[in-house]
Amino acid sequence: SSEEVTKLLRADEGDSAYLLTGADGHAPTIGQLRAIYPDLDTTHPDLLDGHVTDDFYVVGDVRGNENIALLSMHSVWISEHNYQVDRLRAEHPSWSEDELFEASKIIV
């Protein structure tokens, strides 16, 4: 949704090719993001919409928590993105984290 949110949702504080996941391997929650980023502004218009609690999922689309079908699709896309990072890393060991991230994003 924005460069700022994209960096927020990348692992290792935005420096990794991988997308951040929660403890269950799916989308991270706002509570998990707050643990990583204590000064997180949850009112950012591209992050979440309306009143949020720590168990809301953050997927880069403000509509992500509106229904379980949309949230499940985002979870699949996160897993597929991280799978593609692994695959591309094996094929192109000299690629940077940004190159791996962008190539995986294009594939997904």
C-alpha cells in the first residue's frame, strides 16, 4: 500500500527479502509489530482502518481484517512470497535482499 508499510512488513526491520510472519507463520498481528516497533503509529492510513486491537492482522491492505477469506488469501501470499525468496536465493546466491524481495513480489 505504501513504501513505509512495505518496509514495516519486511522481516529484520525492513532489511530482509522475507515478509514478516507471526509466531504461527502467518500474517503478523498489530501486537507483534508493536513488540518490534514500540513507537508504531497504528493510525497510519495505509496500515489499518478504524479502531484496532493487538490481535488485528497487518497485511498491507487496510481491508485485511474485514473477512476471513481475504485474510486467508493474504496469508497464502505471504507464505508464497517467502517460498519464492528461498527458491530464488538458491538459484541466485549473489542477489541482494532487495533484488530477492522485488523478484519474489513480481512472481507472487
